[in-house]
Amino acid sequence: MSKTSKYTPPHVWTPEEVDSGRFSGINRPEAGATYEQELPVGKHPFQLYSLATPNGVKVTVLLEELLELGHSDAEYDAWPVRIIDGEQFSSGFVAVNPNSKIPALLDHSGPEPLRVFESGAILLHLAEKFGEFLPEEATARAETLSWLFWNIGSAPFLGGGFGHFYAYAPEPLKYPIDRYTMEVKRQLDVLDQRLANNEYLVGNEYSLADIANWPWYGALVLGHLYEAADFLDVQRYENVQRWARSIKQRPAVKRGCMVNRTWGKPENQLPERHAASDFDRPGSSD
């Protein structure tokens, strides 16, 4: 660290009661539940506990895509977990995801309930279970998994890195904003070069790779994430723009973006989802 830095790390770090931005009220250095409360359980095989952040949208889009293909046994109940209120620290949620992050899934389709947490694991679990959006041919399968796990490794630089310091930190700091902006633009260029000669991330077939990446990078270039489109000059990534606009028009994507959404225009919100008919209401988004 530079000798001119205004901050000198202590020999042993301890948390202080300071304003660390929008999420300061729920950040803590310990894991585990902070209060006792069971999770609600609906009637369908899949119980999803989530919120319509990019990682949550990945899963609701996949479930809606499976239903769109006619997999009626993919029906699910989606329950909102309001992370700003700390609901991810209930004893019920921690039992499903000890990491206290959304999304978390309970699969009741087998003889015993099966918990699956982390968005990538949930996507892979559902794709393999229903035999959809994950090609069987070896080369295409490897490519799909590579872009899926590219997302898992890259999106934290966009969200916890760029998003935090650009949109949520209590004060703007040049070094972290420059550092993470550089990385996000590099990631967008990776996608743009890939999509220059491919309709989707794995050739001409819409796959798990697109479902994982669109809620982050598609939302970013369409101006729906961090209000950073101008700052990042996203219009220059023409291939990502084309890809993002195309996927946004899919009916299942439109529905998936509404599920567990608790902010924005009322017609775009569906905090709980328990049946396909929940979308059929006056003023709902088309």
C-alpha cells in the first residue's frame, strides 16, 4: 500500500459501526441465522426463495422457459426473500443456504427434499433434470458449461466490484471505480467478440449460457443495471446489444424478470408466484 494512503490497515481487523453503503445494515463477519423463522412451502415440486436481482432472475427465467416448453412438472412456488431486511438470515433460509445468499431452491420432486443453493448450481441441476438448455454433444456441452462458469467467476467483478463502488458505496473512490470499470469493459468485449459470429453464446442455440449471462450483461447494456450505460459507453458493444434485445423479447424471459420483483412499476412486479395464472392480471407487463 502506498505510504501516502489515508488508511493504514490495523494488525488485526475488527468491524466498526461505520456507513458502508446501502448494504451496511446486513453486512457482518459471521455466518448463520440471526432469528428463528421457518420458510413457507407451497404445493409445487420446486420451492424457490429468491429476489429479482440478476442471480435470482437466472433461475426464474429458466423455470419459465421449462414451462414454456411444456414441462408441467417444473411448476414452482417463488417466495421473496427481502435481503435489505435481512430475511436471508432466518433459520429456515440458512437451512437451505448456509451462505445466506439468494437464490435457494428446495426440490421436492424426489423421495426426500433436496436443497440446491448458488445460482449456477441451481441452473445446472434443473437443466440436467429436464434435459433442456444443456446440449448432449460433447463440444457444445463443454462450451455451454464454460460460459456458465465464466459467468459465475466474472459477474462478481460486475456486481460486488463495479456495482458496489459505482452505485452503492457511501462515497466515490477513483481507484476501485477505475479498476472495476476496466474489468467490466474487458468482460463486455469478451462477450462482444464471441457474439460477433454467433447468435447466442453457444452458436445458434439458446442455452444455459445465455440464461446465466443475460440477467447481468444483457441488463447492463440495456440500461437496467446501476444506471451505468452511459458511463460504460455500452452502445459500442453492438453484438452484445443485439443479443440482449433478442433475449429480452422471449415470453419466458419477460415473465421470469417479474417474479420476486418488489420494486419498480407495479405492472412489472410479481413478488410471489404460485401459478401461471398469476401473470394474468390487469396491467401486468407484456
